[in-house]
Amino acid sequence: MGVAGSSNAFSLSLYNLKAYSTKDPLLRREWDFKVIQHPLIQHQQFELKVKEHASFIVDMKPTLVGFSVYMWNVKYFEMLSLSIKSQAPEIKLVWGGPEIDSEHVRQGKFDGMAIDFCVSGEGEQTFFELLQSLLRDSADYSRINGLSYRDSLDASFEQNEKREAFHSLGKIPSPFLTGNVDDEVLMRRGVEANIETQRGCNLRCSFCIYHKDMPRISYADVTRTIDEIRFVINKGVKKIRLVDANFGSTLEHAKAVMNGIIENKFETRLMVELIPGFIDEELAELFYEFNALYPWNEMTLGIGVQTINLQVAKKVRRGIKLEEFERTFDLIQKYQVYAKIDLIVGLPGEDLESIAETFEYMMDKMIGSTSHLLCCHVLRGLPGTELLEIAKEEEMQFTSEFEAHELYESPTLPRKNMLKALRRTAVMFRLVNHSGWTKREFIFQVRSEGFSIRDNFVEARNKLCISNVELIDVMVDGLMKYLGPESYFVQERFPYAETWWWSMSKVEIPDKWIIDFLQKVSSADMEVVV
């Protein structure tokens, strides 16, 4: 079962497992594979959805249920697994995915959960061998690398050796071309098809899991990628995401994929992640050529900046100089390519002033460009990352009380300052990413005329002779009075902050309030203290 990280996505990993397992005639004959794909479930819906899913799964009387576990669904799957086991203890449950780090298994962090097996690392071969073993009269799990197992829920997990990574994605049959991806999923309204062209990453950032257990990048054949894109487009899919850590990891590979897309004249929206610096003029021009194929075609680049503080970036092994981002940004501006620029709030050693400097710089960039999605994240201490070791040295504190693995505070960013940074982030996100800033809105996929919010923001900032961040602080104060006590934004701990700015900020803060507030500020009808 998969619960996606957004309302229009699905879990590709489940179909990879199915495609890899069903290539074997015996497993294809003996096992009946059913995949449950659900869009993102918000925490307010957990209890209702657990009841529905548990009843549905138990009624099917399965032998084994597998869960693809990520930070956005780990709490949900913990509740769902407990409900399934309480109703049908004979059903075996297996968890896999990025949350199932081998060290966390060894430390007993999953011992108290209602699960029988844990899969760490790449799961295809491990899952395949688990299915083989379960067919035998006397199952022997001890030789399945990557697997942890136990005889009862009262016992601790026995952990096997780690699983070595595949040298090539070609070892895994295409889940699309083998017919394993459900038509019902591909035909959902607004669905975004995930396609994997590579695994691994050039960088070894301490906060990231993309490179975990992957000593090298493994690539899919370009022809296969083009065939997969053609397949999903023919099914009616209008949006495609290439789920690679760094699409430009090898420029020749990236250009070959783009040339194939252009030669086939595919009509679609395309999203890829690109690390600053991993682009040249030729690749940028290919992005432009793709956009020019049809009026509806649209390329979006996810560009991970995280911070402009180089010393902080080096501390987490992401020593990308600001000049690399500037060069990348100039290229995509020249060739009119949209960007989703990623920032992280709360990196090790970063204080409120450093975060404000990054915000100030990025707001200036956003004011003068069409690359208007500013994707802000709270630092997460993800399982199995080097960040957790750095966090011990830096005395950083994380919590999963609201959203999994969130930074709570650190010596350089005490909770009071962290809350200030979160509220600044929320206002900045609301300003930049919704209608009224540019002609295009990423979040709700709508277009708007004019730039009322952006123009009013700039006018107010200039009249008051203050910085972008200082004006954001003025807006924070205004919102603390405007929003009711039920709003997460004004609550003492600002719970579910990241969820709030993604899914609730547009609802709670209308465009009219922003424009009216900025006009009052700029006309001196309000007292401003900075």
C-alpha cells in the first residue's frame, strides 16, 4: 500500500516491487498482487481513513501486506498496521521505504510497532526473496539480505546483512511497459506520473537520503525512459515527474532524454530536480525547445539552494557556491524556464540572521522573475542520514509530535527564533506561490492577470524604506491579529507549520486581505514598527 506525498501523486516503488516479482513465473502464479494507491492523507483524516483501509484490507484476507513508508505517511501506517493486526493477527505486515533505516531497526525503534518484517535499502530483490520464502513450508528468512524479521510482535527484530544496490535500473523491469501500473491510477484527474531514470546522487549531503546505500548512480536506458513517457501520455497523463535526485547528474544523459522527448514531440508538463551548476547552455536551450513544442508544454526545474550561507552549506556537505546558483538562475531566466527553488529552515549552525539573509536574497530574486515557486521546508532529521550524527554534536533537537523528524530548536536557533523563522516562511510562501505574484500559480494550477500582490508588496517596501524581511515581519504581526485562535499560524507552537503554508495559507489569507493590508501600510494608515 502507498500513501503519496501529494494529492496528485502515487507511489512508484510499489509498482517496481510488483514488476520485479512478477517477472518470475512461480511468483506470478502463486501470488495475487493488488496495489492500493491513495493520495496524501492529512492528519485530520487519519482516524476515518484507518477505519476504512483496515476494514478493506482485512476483508480481502491477504497473506502479506506491504507498506511503502515515507516521512509523510509513517504515522498513518503505524496506526493502520495496529488496526489490521488487532483485527487479523494472522496477516503478515512488511514495511519498506526510506523510513526503514537499518540502524534504526538495530536500535529497536520498530520493535513496538505492529509489523512482522522490515526491508532496508533497495527493496525489489529483498521483497522478491521474501515472497519466495513464504511459499515454503518452513520459511528461512536469515539469508535474505536487507530483511529484518521476528517470530512474534513481542520479540525484537533479527537483522540480516545489508543489500547491495543494483548496478543498473535495467535490472528492474519497467513497471509501466510491463503493464503493472494500474490504469485506474493513471486515469485519475490531475495525476502526475512518476518516472525513474536514475537512482543515487552526485552529492553526499548529510541531510538527504537520495544517496543512502547507493555508492554510485545507476541509470535506466534512455530508450526505456522515452517509451515510458510515451506510454503514460497515451494513457491520458498530462503531467510527468522524473523522480531523480539530480536530472543533470550526467549532462550527456540529461540531453539524450531531452532530445528524445523533443524528437517525439511529446505534449506534457514535465518536472525534474536539478542541483545548481549541473546545467549548461545546451541543456537550458533543450528545455526551451521542449516548452516551444506546444503552448501547453511547460518545464519546471526543482533547484535545491537550501541556504546562501556557504559555511552552513559546507557543514552539511553541500558546498555549492552562490555563483553556481546565479549561473543556473541566469540560464533558466534566459531560456524562460520555470523553477521551484528549495530552501531549508534550520540547518546546523544557522541562526535567525543567516536564515533572514537567505530569505532577503530570494525575495529579491522572486520580485524580478517568473521563477516564482519558493519551496520551503523545515529541516528534517531523516533516518539513516549523517545529519543525525551532526545533530548530536550540535545539540539539535528534533520532534515528530506534529510532522515527522522536524527540527524543534538548536543552540543557534532557540525555539522562539525558530517560530519567528517559521512564521516568516509561511508569509513568504503565501506571497510568492499563489495568484497575484506572477501570471502563473504552481499550487492550484491557475493563471491570474496582473501582479497585484507583488506590486503592492514592492510599493509598500519602498515607501517604508525597509527590507523584504522587515515587511514580512509587519505582515506576521498583522496576521496574528487577523487570524482566529483556531489557525495553526497563531497557535503558540505553530503546529503542522509546513502543512499550513502548503495547503491552508491560501484559504486562511485571501488575496484581498494581503492587498488591503499592504495598501494601508504604504499609505501610512497603519503604524509600522520594525
